[in-house]
Amino acid sequence: MPPISSKHISIALLVLSIFIILTFPDVIMELVVEAMHFIIEIIVEISDVIFEAVESMLDQLVEHTFHTEPHDTQIIVFYIIFTFLMIPGYFIARVIPRFYFYLTEKISTNYQNHKLQTQLYWLGLSRNDKIKLGLMIMGGLYIASFLIM
């Protein structure tokens, strides 16, 4: 009996993963959604704690530097934070239209190329191959309907 290599283990794990995904798609989807929710929640909490720490440090710095009242300090800190957030926002607002037009052009070009390749492939098939392809697609959709229901 040959020794078990890492390639055998990885193939076995891949087959097991595919079997689990096909057997329990609802459990897998729930697990993925819960994991993503947890990750997003942690990111939001950490960013909130960081923001509060920065705001508190700015409050202390402005209050002790300019000897202001708490209300005046909050206004000054608000405008400092607003300024620091608007500088990258300005540059992002300048880049977004160019990126949008680039992306729409790229998507349109890719769609046209894909459509042309599909048409050329279809025209290159014989009648029997077209029937086989149609039956395979219909059979695949029929089987997929059991996973969806």
C-alpha cells in the first residue's frame, strides 16, 4: 500500500467539501452568512473604538491648547475630523467617474467578445452536438431545481 501523501489528503478534502456543500447547502450558506456578519460586526466595533479614541484625544488636545469650553471644543474637533475625512473624499470623488467609465467600457467590450465567441462556438457545432448540448443544459437545470427547492 503506497503511503498517503499531501496530494491524496488535499484531494480527499476537496471531495469531502464538495459532498458537504451538495448535501447541506442551507447549512453552508447560513454558516457563511453568519461568519460574514461576525466579521463585519467586529470591523465596525473596532473602527468605532478607534474613532472614539481619536476624538477623545483631539478633545483633550484642543481643550488644553486653546483653553475652550466643552461645546466649543466639540465644534472645533468636529471640523478637524470633517477636514481630515473630506480630503480623501475629494480625491475619491475625482477618481470615481473615471473608474466608472473605464469599468462600463470594459464590461461592454467583454460582453461583446463573449457573445461573439458563443455565437462562433454555436455555429461550429454539428446538429447532434447542438442537441447534446441542449439536453445537457436542460438536465443540469432539472437537477439544480432539486437543490433550489
